[in-house]
Amino acid sequence: MRISVIGCGYLGAVHAASMAELGHDVVGIDVDRKKVDALSEARTPFYEPGFQELLSRALASGRLRFSTDVADVAGAQLHFLCVGTPQKRGEYAADLRHVEDATESLIGVLGAGELVVGKSTVPVGTAARLAQLVADKVPGALLAWNPEFLREGFAVQDTLHPDRLVYGLPPGEDGDRARALLDEVYAPIVDRGTPQVVTDYATAEMVKTAANSFLATKISFINAMAELCEATGADVKLLADAIGYDDRIGRKFLNAGLGFGGGCLPKDIRAFMARAGELGADQALTFLREVDNINMRRRIRMVELAREVCDGSLLGKRVAVLGVAFKPDSDDIRDSPALNVAAQLQLQGAVVRVTDPAAIGNSRREWPQLDYADTAEEAAERADAVLVLTEWKQYRDLDPVAFGEVVARKRVLDGRNALDRDAWTAAGWAYRALGRRAG
Ligand code: UDX
């Protein structure tokens, strides 16, 4: 099938290359010339495991190209909208500017019988509004909403092997036509027996925000338990293991620590609250405000803990921060808890040296005043305290004995409950973590 993908960020670029991998003829459109040039030359504008190989393969097959000109979508039957919906400045609501712009420009070149497929995370009600716009301007063209659930670090896997397909469709025959086109584009995934949820626009839009709200709530739940563990001397990691054996609860997303960040969870729960307010249903989501509060408190607590281990003052203390991406296997620093803590430590007078296997470039652009090092050893040289804030494998695998040689004081703060406490304490380190007793 000939298809287009509008917006080539994390979501769109991976989606475009994945669709070419499935055998489609794909054009990816983005307004950012630099991004289009990079992608066209098989240079990945962001770090995502497996994406480089996928992109190179798709370009070599001749089935994938990129352009800044939306007119190049001509001839495509199906158009995926993959643009970002960031948080509005100074407000909780989502900024829909890119979705509006992309739809407007697409409408200018759209033909009857073609299908627009929204993948971006949008406030409930957006799809119905855009569908009306499309129907008014291009009779015979249709719109479907097909939310994406990909996780950074697993974007390729999640796109090619999603755990479900959700289609938000118009009613009646239009819905049948849209479904047939979606089933065709996802044929290998559908044929594998991937569960499908076929529904209306509002449900499809809400599935995405509800899923992210649930995940955020689960993380904040365990982090609230961590606060109580700190007050009682209980151990949050063992608590999570124990409750996680109950398969109604499950162990996934119960890792206590610095909490959630990134380009999705924080802004999605806020946009959801804002939308509920507009709909007069704000009471239903007031708990998400608490979820957000618990999450933000963890960052403050981490800075306090760092001050505690630095004998009550951060002034002039050398602090090494290992990990600055919002999660491992990503170079994304959007709303990164790790970067937030590193910046606060610096603002409070510590001499902060930061390292990360992938995110230093992005972080340096955002916070040039931090000191950056290429390796954990370099960052930790003569440090008074070491903070592990993103659980990259190379930090989890550090040898505490050898690593102890480079620091001034063997004090480690495990912001993600990712280190082997016994091994670190056996090597003479004072070990502190959120929700666990000092070791
Ligand atoms: C999330 C959703 O998982 C995905 O389905 C959606 O499409 C986009 O948003 P992502 O932002 O890539 O994906 O990251 P995710 O793996 O969900 O992690 C989000 C944050 O929660 C990270 O900062 C991570 O460190 C934190 N987290 C995750 C915890 O603090 N504890 C956990 O147990 C799990």
C-alpha cells in the first residue's frame, strides 16, 4: 500500500520505517529540514535501539523516503498523523497546534477515498472535530484514530509487535471502509492474531490517556509506599516483590525510585485532567493531581538525601550523577527526573559532574552549566557522593570494588533501586536509596 507518515519524531520516524518493513511504500513528511536530511541519509536523529538497522534496511529497499513537502503524499491511500502534542506553556492542557497544522496541510492534498489515521495522543473529542473538518473539505475522505502505545527504548519492537490494535472509527459503512484499510496496512500484525479493539473515536482516544494514567498511578502508588517505608524502616523493593506475586497486581511498573518522566506520562496525565475539567468531570481525575504530586516529591527527596549524605550541606561538594536520560536505552531528557535532580543539586551549590551513555548531547544543550563526563569513572573522580539516577545496564553492572578506587568518599545513592545493595555495602560503600534502609 502507498502510505504517508506526517511527523517524523520518535513515533513517526519509527512508524514510517516499520511500515516500509511490512512491505508498504512510505513517504515520511516533516517540517524540519535537518531531520528529513538526516533520516534520508540513514542518520538517526535520536537514540533508539534497533532503529538504525531498521531505517537503513527500509531506505535500501527503496520503499521509504522522506520529504519536507506535504505535496509528496500524493498517491498515498492512507496518511498517518504522528505529530507531537506537548503540554501548553503555563497550562496543563495539550498544545494541539501541530495536529491542527498537519491536518490542515494534509487536507490541501487529500483525495476522496483516502484515510487519515491519527496516532498522536490527543484530548478526547479531537478526532470527531478533525473528522468533521476532513469530511467538510474533502468529501469521501475518512478519518480513524489508532493510538500508539510504543515505549521509548522498545519503539521498534512495540511498533512491529504491538500487544493490541485499537481502531477508533466513524459509524456505519465509513467505519467498515476505514477498518478494511487499517487491516490491510497492518495485515502481518492482524494475521498473527494480535487482539483488536474496534470502537468509536472517543473510546480510542481515551484508551491511550487511560493507559498512561494507570501506569503513572501504579508508579506513584509504589512511590507513596516508598515514602511510608522511609518513615517506618520497611523495604519498598521487597514490598513490591511481595505484592507483585499477586497476579491481579503484577510486579511490572512497581519499581520505586525517582518516579516517572519523559515526553508522555507527565504531560498526558495533565492534559487528561485539563480535558476532564473542560467536560465538567474534573472530580473523576483529581486523584491524578496527587499522582503528579507524589511523583514530583521524589525528586525533592532525592536532593534532600544527597544533602544528608554530604554531611548536611551541598555547598562545594563534588557530586557524580550517573544517568540523565528519563529512562535507560533512550537519549530523551524531556521532563527527566535525573536531569531535574542534577540541576537542583547544582543550583544548591554542589559541583555536579554528569554522565550518560546516550543523553549527554541533549542534556548539554539544555543545561550547559553542568559539567559533563564521558564515563562513570570520569564523572566520579574524587566525588563526595555518587548518584545513580537512570538505571542503564552499565551502571547496574559497575564493580563497586574497582569503582570505589576513583571516588573521594564511598557514598552511593541509588535513585532507581537498581544496584545490588549487599555487593556495594560489602565493598565499603555507604548505600542509600529511596524507600529502603541505609546499607
Ligand atoms: C510511556 C508508556 O509506557 C507507553 O505505552 C506510551 O506509549 C508512552 O509513554 P515511555 O514514556 O517510553 O512510555 O516510558 P515508560 O517505560 O512508560 O517509563 C516512563 C517513566 O516511568 C520513566 O521515567 C521510568 O523511569 C519510570 N518508571 C517506569 C518508574 O519510575 N518505575 C517503573 O516501575 C516503571
